[in-house]
Amino acid sequence: MAVLALIIINRAGGLIYQRHFRDGLNQVSTNDYLVLAGTFHSVHAMTTRVSPTGSSSGIQTMETAKYQFHCFQTLSGVKFLVVTDIGQFQPDVIINRIYSLYSDYVMKNPFYQMDMPIKCDQFDRHLNSYLMTIA
């Protein structure tokens, strides 16, 4: 599968969704995900201010020896952090589709409260279905 994990961070830097899509990855505890979300939110905020050109949208891509991290920040400040294999083609298309699913199944859910953890079965099912098509 091309997408290894998805992390959604609210505008305050809190973790509201995290999910692994591939077995065999090192399992990370919920506490580690919370630390990752807060740290990434802080680093993202700093990179928006230290740009030599004056304006920046922050970190968009980070690459390690085996993985790539792709970040998309919405206008409301919610960040989608997608972990993919190296060389994943068109990560922007994947993130945009995930954002579309989030908009359709989370934000239109009358029981969802903004900035709270996402517990939406329809979002999970459609997300899993989409990611299986791009595997």
C-alpha cells in the first residue's frame, strides 16, 4: 500500500485522528502520536515564520531514507500528515482525496464537534476503500 499512515492534527496542535494502513511498521503508542502531533504542529508553525522569502505555507514534505511525510494544511488550520513510501507519485492527489472524504463524512456529520477526536465509521470505511484502490 502506498499510504502507510494518516495523522490529522487540529488547529491547536492536538491529535484528532491517527491510523496505520500497513502491518509490519513499528507500532507507536497513542502517547507517541500525541507527542508527534504537538511537535509537528510547532515545527510547522516555526517554518511559516522563518522563510527567507517572507511568506511560507510551512513544511509540505519531509523525506527520510525509507518514507516521505506529506503535509496539507486547510484554511481552518487542520493539518493532514500522510506517510508514504519513497517515490509515491502524486501525493497531492491522495491528500486532496483524503481531505474530500474528511469534508464529506466528518465535517458534514451533525454529531461531530470541531477539534474533537474523529470517530466516524463512514469516514474509516470510505478512506480504507479509497486507499485500497491506489495500493
